[in-house]
Amino acid sequence: MIRLAREDDLPILREVERDAGGPFADLGMDLVAYDEPPSPAVLREFQEAGRAWVAVVEDVPVAYLIAAVVDGCAHVEQVSVRPDHAGRRIGSRLIETLAAWARDRGLPALTLTTFIEVPWNGPYYLRCGFRYLTDDELTPGLREIRAAEAVAGLDAWPRACMRRDL
């Protein structure tokens, strides 16, 4: 079941994020694997704005998605699934929940940034209907996000912006 995140979910979302980072260590991406999850205050901002969804089992989150609006599009800030729940289409259901939210608000597309070569990133999002954006297609907000990611060291691995028109 997918529902909006509640205040009492926020500590669990941090645990989900830590668990979801583990597989990145297997790819030698320790910076990503051991990155600190979003703070409770940051998660609360998404939750209070109604832009944080959780997939739950027995009402306990096993995955989550937080979103912003960037340059008039719904932007996936983070989607994370506990590895022991991977492969069950939970991430795609969260993305579809965001797509419905965006359509209801008249937003034209979903966007995100991702690692190109990580199987559960770029290739996964292609299967979810996203496409890679060329440099000419990047909006000012996406350029700003990518610049911040570069400063954070994420460009140590190939990254790109993606878009899915609604």
C-alpha cells in the first residue's frame, strides 16, 4: 500500500535510506553508500508539503519517495526501497503515485537526476518511461541541481538528468 508519509514515519525513512545505500558499496560507490540520509527537518518539509509518499507493509514504511517542483515539473528528489523489498515494483508504484499527483496539478512531466550505469538507477528509469535529457534540454533548476551534485562529489560516476512527459 502507498500512502502519504506521516510525522511518525520520518525516522523510519532515514533507516530505509541507509539500507537502500548498501548495494552502492558493492559497486565501489562508498560516497553514495554511506551518505547521511536527509535530516528529519528536510524530510518533514516534504511531508508537511504533501510531497512524501511511503510504501508500507503492515503500516511500516519499506520504501519512500520525496518530490519537489522544479521548473514547473514534478522532480523526484529521492526514491529509496529497502533491498529486501526490491524487485517487487514498489519503486515504480511510487513513481506512478507521483505521476498521478503531478497530473492532478497540471504539471507536464517528471524529472530526476540519476547514475547512468547503476542498474537500479538509469536503466531502471528508462524502463519506467523516462528519457535522458541533452545538455540543451536542461532547465535552470536542473542545471542548479546537477551543479550541487558535482560539488558533493557525485560526478565521480556518470550522472544525467531524465524526464518523463505526462
